Amino acid sequence: MVALAAVALVGLTGCDGPDPDNLETYYDDPVPTSSPAPATTEAPVSPAKAAPVTPPAPDLGLVAAAALLSDADVAEEGVQPGSGEASGCLTDEVSASSRTATWRYPSGSVLRHRVAAYPDQAAAAVVAGADCAGRTVSVPAQPGVERQRAWCEGKTCTVLLARGRLVSGLTVSASTESRAVDAAKRLLPAMAAKLAAQP
């Protein structure tokens, strides 16, 4: 009896561990002994900075055209568009970036306006360095203008206004010097306003 009890006890205790013949427990995955590798983190990539956009340079010919007196600007002078030439300081210089308009008075006097752009130098320096024939005359100072000068040679008077890269030149050839100066003085505000409106 005692022997049977001992065998039974041994048989019962043998059931506590995993049964090598039990397929449900035989193929259990072993418990991993090493800790998993840490997940790699990628450094944030900053977006590429866009190159600064440089605005295109303005077309100097268009800028000069915008500063040119129009028929409406000179309508009170009683002039008509014409092709008569007026001499005067800087009036002979013509370039791709200059614009010119000419009008004639009923008396035959000539009014000519020319706007020139100087891409490589300041307009104020151009006017300051202008060497014009005749005598210097005084005209009212105009707002928004960096430099202005005026001359009369005989019956032809020229006024130059400078701002930025633009030189606005008005030449009046009249029957007398005083009439030429008076016409220039009347048109100066319109010239200066158009010049100051340009970039």
C-alpha cells in the first residue's frame, strides 16, 4: 500500500511541468532574453529655403513714356501736336529709353518735352553736370524733384528736372524770351507731378 501511494504521488507531481508530448505547449515561443533595439528616429528635415525672387527691372522706356506730358497736360496752352524741332540743352540726346513729344503754338512757337532715362547714373548728376549755352534763369522750385535748372538762349528756354534715373526737359522756342519763360513756368507743375509719380 505504501508503495502504491508513493508511485501515485510521484505520478501526480510529474504532471506539474510541461508535458513534452503536449503539442500545445511544446512549440510555445521562448521568452526573449534581450531587450528590443530602440527605434531609430529621423532628424526633421527643414524645407529648402526658396531663393529670394528679384523683381524684374522696370522698362525704362515705359517709365520715361509715363513721365511725358500728354496732349491733355498742355491743352491750356492752345497748342497742337507737331513735328517742329526746338533746340536747347540736352534736347539732341536720343536713346532707346527716351521719349519726346512736340507741339506747335498758333503763332508758330514750338513746345518740346523730352524725358530720358539714365540706367547707369543718377539723373540729378546729369542735370548738375549739364553745360548749357545761354544764361541761367530762375523758375519756381518744384516738389518731388531732386534737381532743377533752367537756361535761356535768345528766344529759346530750357528747363531740366531730375528725379531718380529720369531727366525731364522742356524746351520752348517763342517769339520772345519772356514768353518762353512764362510758358515753361506754367507747365512746370505738370512736369514735376508726372516725374514724381514714377518709380
